[in-house]
Amino acid sequence: MHGLTLKQQRFAEKVAAGLSASEAYRQSYIAGAMSPHSVWVEAGRLMRHPAVARRIEQLLAEMERNEYVEAGHLRALVVEKLKHEALNARSGSTRVAALVWLGKTVGLFSDGGESRPKDGRSAIELRRELENRLRQLSRRDLAQDGAEAGDGCR
């Protein structure tokens, strides 16, 4: 358990989850009869304990990695759905809306609500750029899918 007692591990998890050190101490140890000052002192000692501090850092890093991976998967899902709608929707307005959102997703437009980029490109130029980016994204997705399929065969 990373060289920690069960209570130290529980304390580290609660601190990493966002509780104050004192509250994490109260929830991890039997502290009902302790004064608030005593809880604060003991929580501070635990926070300075090298193994506990290291475990808190590890947990925070894991949480950050998980958030990044989840955000990456969500972004990929949104882009994939937008590409599908942009290419396959029955309604022209739905295709255009998907293209606009896809353009915003890949950073093609500013957030200022402008329908024309600041560099003055025309609608035709924007359409070409969007189509090129869609092709690039499709090729990249196909390459990644092929690489993942190849990994599963080994």
C-alpha cells in the first residue's frame, strides 16, 4: 500500500479528492475527542510525512492524467460525430451546422461570434480548408485505428 498504513492511505486519498487536511484527518482517524487545534497539528504532521506527501502527489497526478485522457476521448468522440453529421446528414442546414461546430472545435474560427475569420478568407476558402482538415482527420483516425488493430494482434 505504497508504504503507508490504511489510515494514512485513506488520508492521502481524501486530501487528493479535495478535502482540507483537517477534514481528511477527521474522516480517516478516530478524532472525535480531539480539539480542532490537535486535529490541525496532526493533519499538518501527516501532510509533511514524506510517504504521505508522495502518495498525495501520485494520486493528484493520476487524477490529472485521467482527466486528460477522458477529455481527449470526449474530444475525439465529438469530432467523429461532427464529421459524420457534416458528411452524412440529410439536411443541408444540419451539415452546415456540423461543419461550423467542427470548424470551431479545430480552432478554425475565433470565439468572437464572427462568421468570417479575421484574416478575411472567403466562404469558399473556408470550405476548402474545412474539407482538407476533415480529410486529414479521417486519414489520421484510419492510421490510428490500423495501428490499434495491429497492436491487438501481437
